[in-house]
Amino acid sequence: MKVAIIHDNLNQMGGAERVASVLHEMFPEAPIFTTTVNREVLPPELANADIRPSWMQRLPGLKKHFKKYLPLYPYAVESLEVKEYDLLISSSFAFAKSVIKGPNALHLCYCYTPMRFAWDYENYVKRENFNFLYRSSLPLVIGHLRRWDQKTKNRPDHYIAISSAVKTRIKRIYGKDAEVIFPPVDVQKYRLKEKTDDFFLIVSRLTSTKKIELAVEAFNILGLPLKIIGSGPFYKTLRGMAKANVAFLGRLPDNELADYYAACKALIFPGEEDFGLVPLEANAAGRPVIAFKGGGALDTVIEGLNGLFFEERTTQSLMKVVKSFENGLYNLAPQQIRKHALLFDKEIFKGKIINYISKKWTESISARGK
């Protein structure tokens, strides 16, 4: 069986790219087809991978302005030469699901979300620092992308969703059923610490959609120590509103990040994510999560076991739960928290993906023989 992996683009590293790295680990001989790649940002796991970018790779200023080439990505994906492969695994948050397969190939789409900038346009625009000229032309581009995304929704034979929230979104937008297989967490990178320090932690890209200002406002009032790890365009705004008890540490290497996870009292997770790896990374280090009750956290946080929810996305709602946690109203055991994180371990993910591929491959062979 000839296998190919298709990923939207490899210009920045995040949760989707971590999944692509694990897929490469599972299928090391499979080439990774993509629209564009910046090899300077690739993780070590992809350093020696056979990565095959499209013709877009030759465009000028690509490293800095790859988002501004948005109208070209559909054409680039459709140009990828994958028709000789028997099994296509698309790792898709936008375009990869629309790759054109050969007549007898099986295409499984691991979907992080239907194209966010097409179907959640307002939040997308808020998050990006586009100039006026580009922003004013964007609605026309988005309209075209929506039509193209709908037109190509049947190209995957099957969809896999990263969470229950995304499963619902796939059904609403594409009218397709999807099986949920949670993304992998490299639990073995994290260890428990015998004694924690006296601070709460946020690990996030600093954008307006992450709702980190709720936590900053809450901790300004509470006066409790809060450390924020991450960078992004909302940094200056957050820094300007924060009091002295809120510290910004910037981006940190993985080993230092693991130490902060293990040392914190609890992780604060105020945003609503499609899945959210960060809470499970904190759990892998034995630390609980105080999360907004929505999105992917509904799949990963069990109230009273590995974390707590605040019900409303308000400063007051978050403060109420933090105060209860501080007053010792909850006894969340580090060993049990880590045990929960192990359910999402990388090896669990690999086993589920292999079983899913085997089932769908058998079904496709059977259907072809009828």
C-alpha cells in the first residue's frame, strides 16, 4: 500500500503540525505533500521527512507573507500529484482535505476544523493584523473559498474529527458524519514534581480570541501570582493592563515549559479551543486545569478529577472558581490527573488511527469487489 500524507502548509508550528509529525512517525516512508514549507521552523521529527511543496514554494516573500497568498492555496492543493497513492491521509484545517485522489484510492481526512477563515470569518479577522487594503478585499476571497470548500467536501471518503465540537461543526457545515479520534499528547515529556510553587499558569499564543484578558483582569483583582508563557500580537495590550503580580515570560523551549507545568498550582484556560492540547500537557505533569466550559475542554476536562470549569466567560465567573480552588474546596490528586492524561497519549492515538485505517481499507476493498 502506497501512503501519502497531505498537510495544509508547514510555515508555522502548532498542534496540527505536531499531529503531522506523529503521522510521519507512523508512516516514515510516506511523503508529506503540502502547499508551502518553511524548513527553518520544522521540528526535529520532520527534519529528515520527504516533504514535497507545491509550485507556491517559488513565490516571493513566502516566509513572511504566506497568509496573504490565501486565494492561491486551493489551486496549489489541487495541483499536488498524489494520484499514484493508495491511501491518502489529509491533515487538514483548511485546504488539504480537497486534494484530488486517484480513482481507487482511499482518502481519510483528519480534520482540525472546517476552514476557519471561511466559516468563522469575524474571529479570524480579529486575530490577524491585516492592513486596510487587504482586509477590504478579503470578503470577496472568503466568499470564493466558501463555495470551493463546499464544492470539494466529498473528496475525502471519511472524516475524522479532533473533538466532539469539531464533529458537530463538520456535520453542520459539510453534512458529513465523523468519528472522533483525539490528537496525540506526548505524555512522556512531562513529569510530576513533589512540591509545587505558588503561581498559576497560562500557556497560549497571545491573540484576542484566546480571552486571556479575562484571566489578567481576574488576577489583577485577586492579587495572586500568574505567569503567562507565549507570544503574539495581543502582548502589548495584555501587558499594559496587567499588574505586578502578572508576569509575561515569552515563548520558552519545551524543557523549560515542562518545568513550569509541573511547578504551577493550576493551569488557567480561558479560551474556547477546537481541542486544546495545553490542558492535557499540564495534566501530564500532574497539574489541574481551570477551564472555560466549552469547546474541546468538554472532551478533556472531567470536573473534580483533572480540573474545574467556570461556566461563564466573565472575570467574575473565573474568579469564583479560582477562589474555591485556593480555599481548598477541591482535592485533585496529581497521580490521578496524570493517569487521565495517559488516555490521550501518543501511542493511544497511533493505535486508534491504525485500527480506523484498517477498518476503512477493508470496507473499501469489499465495496470495490461488489
